[in-house]
Amino acid sequence: MGSSFQGLNRTGKMVYRDLLKAVRKHVGKQEHNSHFTDFIKQEFRNNINSENPQKLKLAHDYTVYLNSVHHHKDLLFSYNIAVDRSDEMKRILGKSAASVGLQLPEVYKS
């Protein structure tokens, strides 16, 4: 956090850090996405002395939203929604069979 965030309370710093981490993780660190992090940094700098709980709650809620959307997407993929995961299932079946000392039938191999 540098010295520019000295006036921000502990909760504000945590919200700021968590929001930046979520944006970097889910939106990306690439140069063409830097306007997201630049906007967040500027908003926190502009409101550093303002202890507006509504703005902190909004930032926290957006962090939770970003993380939840991506967690939901991962769950959908894991439940095989709209994705062909037959190769992954063959691998899992092979591991399961091998763990009890069996081999997969020829139907599942190849």
C-alpha cells in the first residue's frame, strides 16, 4: 500500500487489497486491462479521508461478486455443463481403477 494510503483505516485497506487481488485474478494483469486497477486505485485515493461506509461496502460487495461469479463458472465446468470432459473422466476412471488394482476395459481406453 504505499504512503498514499496512510489515512485509510484498516478495514478500508483490507477492502482495497482484496478488491485489487480479485480484479487482478479474474479480470487480468495484462496491460489492456490496467484501466480497471487504475480506476480502483484512483477511487480509493480520491476518497482516502472519506470514511463513507457505503462506498466501502460497495467495494466489498463487488469483490465478493467477482469471486463468486468465477467460482460459479468453475462449478459449472466441474459439473460438466456445456463442456466435453470425456478425456478428464477417462483419466479419473483410470486412476480409480488403478487405485484398487484394476484396469479399465478396452471401451474406455484410447
